[in-house]
Amino acid sequence: MTLYPLLDTISDPAQVRKLDRRQLPQLADELRAFLVDSVSRTGGHLSSNLGTVELTVALHYVFDTPHDRLVWDVGHQTYAHKALTGRREGMAKLRMHGGISGFPKRSESRYDTFGVGHSSTSISAALGMALAAKIRHETRKVVAIIGDGAMSAGQAFEALNNAGVADADMLVVLNDNDMSISPPVGALNRYLARLFSGNTFNAARKAGEKILDFSPSLLEFAKRAEEHVKGMLTPGTLFEELGLNYIGPIDGHDLESLVPTLLNLKNLKGPQFLHVITKKGQGYKLAEVDPILYHGVSKFKPEVGIAGGKPGAKPSYTQVFGDWLCDMAAADPRLVGITPAMREGSGLLRFSECYPDRYYDVGIAEQHAVTFAAGLACEGMRPVLAIYSTFLQRGYDQLVHDVALQNLPVVFALDRGGLVGADGPTHHGAFDVSFLTCIPNMVLMTPSDEDECRKMLTTAYRLDGPSAVRYPRGTGTGATIDKALVGLPLGKGEIRRRGSQVALLAFGSMLTPALEAGEELDATVANMRFVKPIDRELIIALAAEHSLLVSVEENSLIGGAGSEVARVLEDVAGTTRLLRLGIPDRFIEHGDQALLLAEIGLDRDGIVAAVRARQDSAAGAAEEIVAGSI
């Protein structure tokens, strides 16, 4: 007997639309049970997806997808969407190498109308799609589904501001999943949502507008009166002021509210805004109690829940940073910790509890986070911004103009530098070395182990200008950590192994595979530590002693650390050749970190093979020269 009798009949949304509306709660229940079972086997995002089950069912039931466009935000809430759009079997390899992505991906399905891994992009994209349909005289609905965390980003409000005056037929659904901006849901809100979205109310409003059209002052008065009435009963005045017709809030788990309201909104012209209340982890008690713990999960047993970490396990780089932050805060009252909505992910939980007056979560607002840090630094504080590499890309202009140009002492604790694994190309930190190194005044460090990470954070903190410490996802080598707050000599690397002919110049996480390859090749291995300022003296000395230098980094080859080595060698007369190893000029897909690194040649075997291939080609070229001279 099947566990999912109704869900098993659904392979595309057209079959959802053929169901009797009374069957939708059963479909939602089965879909939720399937998600718990599936994610417990593969790992992935759980709480956020459990919270959007009914909303997803209702959207595919009401709208003619994929002709009508659903544009999802913060893409980790789309597992139910994937399961209903022909990818339920593919969920068995979710986020695995060769399997389906954990985020919407245009190349994966025609139902994924816009690729997303970062947040706050849905309204902008949906507006573009809606206006494209208008220009081409196509009749279709476009719906943006945005989480309330994503509403804290400036781009969302920039898009709303544009949508309110663009005369586009589009719907914005705010999935408010933690009651952050709304009052409790009740019968009155359900009634008002149906009222404000219904034909009678909207026909009466349009008739009133025509009657009062002869008197602009009376028409404006009537519009203001409507807004204020809504404002007294609902929290939607802001969105009304931006030009969107606000509906809600309604219970996002109540299909009897969702479906009629969406059916009404489907027939309305112009920009509409629906506010729904959902609960992260809905339907799985353990996730309801602790939705943050169950936000991103590894494999677990649903009947048991997530087990605690293994005693004595190696600390992650994120934990090393969190411990350092608390220790440095105890030593210096000027320290301020900042995160753009990533307290747990960036290791600031203990800091937020111990130093609440010096802890700031600014929401998903990376641009603001960077300039906010600059303002603190202007007044003598010492801000430390904990941010993922991939998210710092969103604050790049502020990094250049507001921090570096003014040479302000802001420390960027750059987590997830390099390949991150299952989250894939939207989350890989593949470009930070390239985009940071070119900025004047910036210091960039790449620790090779946990102890070096702590020392580099201390080094960065004591500088009088901007700096970044770039460390990878996961655990390090298990190095013994010196608890003292001591730094490192600025811009100095070290020799970790002596060999002959070949010297491997390793940056950060690449030291371990470089040392392993060094044993195979009998190569010298240098732990470079600093990308900027790079250790010129060490590079020049190694060039004088070796015929081949090999830079190894977990960053894009274009503009990366290897490019800095090449710049040094340009100034040195000699015949030393340089081989640069790093991330190739393409987006790396999702999969196990070790597997991905091996695939692009950044493990021991890959380094050895690349060096031997270069040596063979050099030897062949030498033979040709000798033969040609005979």
C-alpha cells in the first residue's frame, strides 16, 4: 500500500488543477510527509519548505503554470514546488553530484522560471516578466513569492517602488514565516482578505474612481480614506503607498482562505500584494519547536530528530571564528559584531548572547551591513562583519567606496571561501580573492588551518585599514589552537617542506593537498598565508631555486592569487616557469566538496598530474629545440 496515494498521481501541476478542491488538504498532508522523509535521507533545507506546502499547492492549483510564471525567492523554499513539477523521484539525489539542485534552476525545469540562490530578487524578476508579457501582448499572470526575511533587502523595495508605477499585472506574495511584521491571524483578517480581493469591492472602487474622476481633489481624498481604513485594520499601508493593492494577512496553511483569495487576485489588474502567514517547520513538531536547527539539515531519522554533534569532533572554521570573536570582545570593548541575517551560519550565536549590546543582525541587507560597519569605524569602533563570500558580492560597491577608499579598519570574516558543496554555484565562494585583491588598502589572508585562522583574525583586527580573512566551509586539519590573541607577521609566508625543482605555493585550504602532492613530487611547499600583501621575497627566493613554481588556490584562476604570483615574477629576470592551478572559468555545480575539488584537479592527485603534464610538455619542447638545432 502506498504511503502517498494522492501524491503518487501527480507528476505535473495540470493534474493538481484537475483535483476537487476538497482533495487539496490531503495532497498537502502527503506532500509534507514526503518532504520530511525525503530530506531526512538526503539532507537539505527542511523548516522553510515545510512552511510553504499549502501555499505551493494553492499556487499551482489556481495558476496555469508554467504559462503563468511563479518566481520564487530565497530558493530554499521550493522543494514542494519541485515535487509537484515532475521531480519527486529526483529528490532522492537532491543536492548530490549529478542530481537536482536545492534551488530553482532554469536549465533543470521549465517550471523554474528564474534561477535563485540569494534572496530578494523575485519582485524585480517578476516585474521584468510581467512587462515583457505586456510589451508582447501576451496574457499571463506573474507571481513573485518572497520570504519576509528577503523583504529586509533594499532590492525588494526598489522593485516594489518600480512595480507600483509600472502598470504591470503581477502579484507579490509575502510569505511571512515568523510573525515579524504582522498581527495574529484571525477570522477578521480572513474576511478582510476576501473582501478586499473580491469583485464586488474592486468593482465598487473602480466605479467610485470614475464618478470622482471629474474632481481630482475628491478622488485623492477617497483614495486616502480607503488607505487609512485599510491601515487601521491591516498592516498594509506601506505597500498601498508604494502603489500595490494590499490584501491580508491570511493564514498560509489554510487552503480554504488561500484558494479563494488567489482566485480573486488572479482576475485583478495591476500590481497586487498578498500577505500570508506561515510557520517554519509546520507539521513536523521538532522543526516547529526549533525551526532554526531544522533549517539546513544533514541526514537524520525523522522519528528521533537531529542528534547532537560528536564529542571531541574537530571544530569548524566558523566555530573558530565565533570563539575568537568572543575572546577579542572580552579584550576590547570597541569590538562590534555584525551579520546580515546569518547569526547561526556565521558563528555569532554565543557572541549575540554574551555581548547583545555589541551585536547587530541587520537582516538580509549586505550593502547596508558594509556601510553600517564603515560608519562604526569612523567613530572609533572596531567592526567585524561576518559574511559568506558569496554574499559579500552583494556589498561590493560599498566595500570599495565606503570602506576601502576611506581606509577604515573593518574586518571581513569571510566564511565559505571556495567550494561549499551541495548548495552549488549560487553559494560557492569562487571569486572573492579576485575581487578583493584588486582593491587598494585591502589586506587579504588565507588560513591553512584553525590555529592560523585565529591568528589571522587577530592580525586583521589590529590593522588600521580594511582586511579580510577568507576561510573555507567545514572543519580544518585538527590543528592545536593557541588561545592567546597573537598575530602573524604581515605579508609573510613560510616554507613547510623542502624539495627540488618544483615549488608549490599553496594558499589557504590548498596547503594540505599541496603537502600531499609535495611528498609524491619531492617538491618544496610554501604556505603563502597572504594574498595581499603577497610575500615577494619568498616568491623571488623560490624562483631562484626552482625551475617550476606552481600556485594552488581554491578561487577562480582569473585574477586570483596565482595572478599575484605572476605579477611578482614579471619583475624577476630568469627562466622560472609558473603553473597556476585553481577554479576554472565556469560555474561549478553542486555536489560533495571533495568530489568537486577532485573533479577540477585541486586534490593531491590532480596537483601531481598537472605538474607532471607540465614537466612532460616542457621536456618535449626542449627536445624539439635540440632536434631543430642539429
